[in-house]
Amino acid sequence: MSRKKKELPLLEKITITDIAAEGKAVARVNDLVVFVPYVVPGDVVDLQIKRKKKHYAEAVAIKIHKCSPQRAIPFCKHYGVCGGCKWQCLTYEEQLRYKQQQIIDNLTRIGKIELPEIFPILGSCKTQFYRNKLEFTFSNERWLTEEEVKENVVYEQMNAVGFHIPNAFDKVLAIDKCWLQEDISNQIRNSIRDYAYEHNYSFFNLRTQDGMLRNMMIRTSTTGELMVLLQCKITEEKEMRLLEELLQFVGDQFPQITSLLYVINNKCNDTINDLEVHTFKGNDYIFEEMEGLRFKIGAKSFYQTNSEQAYKLYQVARQFAELTGNELVYDLYTGTGTIANFVSRQAKKVIGIEYVPEAIEDAKVNTSINHIENTLFYAGDMKDLLTQDFINVHGYPDVIITDPPRAGMHRDVIETILFAEPKRIVYVSCNPATQARDLQLLDEKYKVKAVQPIDMFPHTHHVENVVLLEKRS
């Protein structure tokens, strides 16, 4: 006999008090902390508890009795379902305020180090259509919203092109309009979708690994160039002909596409780093520009997804580095060498280190394109490559710029930085929590002199932060 599921309580007329991690908001009911998505501080709501532990619970708001002055009207029809842009319900001014506070809280509570006054966050000029890259998934398992299920909505097509539903890897929400990328992205995606519907193309099933159309990537750039990449499973000649017909249609419909690519992927995952990218039309790359520098971006290249804010970020990093033209700079986690090349004009020499070999090859290409002659790039695991022996061979850096992944820097890397003793360290981070941890480890020899938060991703809780550290005298 099955156990009866315990009924979780309904909490009525609860006031939301604050913002928490991962973009959720917080309410406090007696001694219980309740985390709630898609509400803002000041809302008075009824909460249905979904999961309860000893000291906290997770809930959803089922009724709003009073709207907070901080509340904004979401502009996207997919808001609350696709899982992205969770802060559309919060005014942009308040988003920036909470991101600023997030930086302060992490650096003080986790870092526990002496801090200067933190500069006001640099907001994004664009709060819509600010991304230069989006990826969409094809699936034959269309996700139905709660309203669609209640109303027994039946679609002629259960195929979908869109975004994965959070915590449902095999279900995809059909996207009609996304506000993250220029509208040409919506036009291309919907046109490909309609063509596939009309000509009975098979959409991928993530459980059975069957179906032809798998994934679509669209990249735009400030130079006006446009890249489209289709990823397909191809097991028969007939499917290859269908793919070529689809690509021909896309090229004819959108002559502004400068790079039309495809990848044949018969694996069980969508990663393409180990697969060949084929060019159907145009070039196999697009260019991004910054202060006269041109950066070549291929299908596998990493580039900051908010181009305008990336420029602000690099300007801050360069300003903090205080280069005079005589410095040896180490650029750790250099990626495709964007920062390294960006600061090279003001440095004597820049050495970039990156784990991904393909990214280093991109960095070398970008150096060549821009006729830069004072950079060197090395590929390898940072903790294995950046050693005392490496420094003895290449020289002690005057400045280190580091932009690690969300996990932060390995302790061995921090130890090597402390051994190298550069005059200044510029630490760029997309995760203030791990940045704060690393700053605490660097605190024995370095003092934080400046902190500049930058908003790269409006309507999300994510925030970038740039910290300048100077060697203690």
C-alpha cells in the first residue's frame, strides 16, 4: 500500500522581503525562510509550499494581493516558463541595486577582507536584444504549459524549436519571440521551423536519440555579419539531401547571412568541439570589432555574449592595469585572446594562457589579423602550465589579468601568482562568490584597491565584477 503524500501548507498574504541567490526572492514566516521565484520584494502574495525542510522551504506564488513598487510588467510571453530572464518582473534600476548588493555581500561575508568604496555598477545600455549568440533546440517533445494542459490544447505539430525547460532535459518550449537577440534571430528560427513543418522534417528525440534536426546556433556581431549553424543527425543520403535543401532555402530567404554552416552530429550530446564544421555558404567565421581591432569568431569560438558591455569590461580591466608600455602582462584564462590583444598596445609584452587549444589558435589568428607582434599564447591546464619554472623562463609579470571560469582559480594557480608577485592583479569574475574566496587567499600579499561591478545580463541575477589588487608594500 502506497504512503499518502503529505499535503504541504498554503501561506496566505505573505510579504516578500528580499532577493536571494539564483534570482529567487525571500519571505520569512516565523523561523522559516521561504524561497520564491518570479516575485519581488514588497509583493504581498499567497504561497503554496512545494518543498519543505527543517529551516527553509521552496514555494510558488499562486495569488498576488498587492504589487510592490519595484514590480515591472514582464514583456515576454514566455516569461516564467522558459526559465530565462527571471528578473523581468523587477524594474531595471532595482536589478542593478540588488546586483551591486550581491557584490558587496559576497566580498564582505565570504572574502572578509578590507575593501575600498565599491564603484556604482555599470548598467547595460541595452536591456533587450543584447546578446550576440543564442542556441535553440529542436525536439519532437513539445512542452505544454499548465494552462495548455488544463485547456486540453492539442497542437497539429508536437515538434518544437526553442529552449529546454529547466529540470526537463527532453522537453523543449516552443519559442515564438525571444527578446535576447536582434529580431533577425526570431525571423530565421521561425522560418526554419515553418519550412521543417511544411516538408515533414524529423525533429530530434533526446531520449531515443532519433530524428534529424538537433540544434541551431545564431550569432550576430556589431559589424553586421551574421552566422547560422544547423546541427543534424545524418544517417542516410536522403537526409543529407534534405539538409542541403533546407540550407539552400535559408540562404535564399536570408541573403544577409554571411556564414551559413552545418555540423553532422550522430553522438549522444550536442557538443561540437570534436566535430567538423562544414561551410555551406559564405565564410566559416564572422568578425567583431573593438577600437579598430578585429576579432575573428568561428562556430566554436568563445566571445562575450554582450558585445557592448564586453567593451566596457575590457576598458575597466585596461584602466585598472595602469599600463605604461613597459610592462610584461600575463593574461590568465585568455580564451581567444580578446583581453590580451586589447591591452597589447599599452604593454611591452603579453603572454596568454588558456586550457582550450582551439581557443589559443583563435587567439593567434586574431593577433595576426591585427598585426600585433608582442603577444605569446600557450595552451594547457592553468595549474600545470603556470608554474615557477614557466615564470623563470618567460619572466616575472608586472601585471596579471585573470578571468577564470565560474569555479574560480585553482589553489595552485593562486600560489604561483603569490610567488610571481606582480605589482598589480586585475581579477575579472562572473561569480562573485568564488572571486571573494580567491581574494581572501591573495590577501596575504595584496590589497583590494578598486571594485567595479558590470551588468552583462539584464533580467538575470548574473553579474560580472572587476577587482584591482595592488601588492602590499
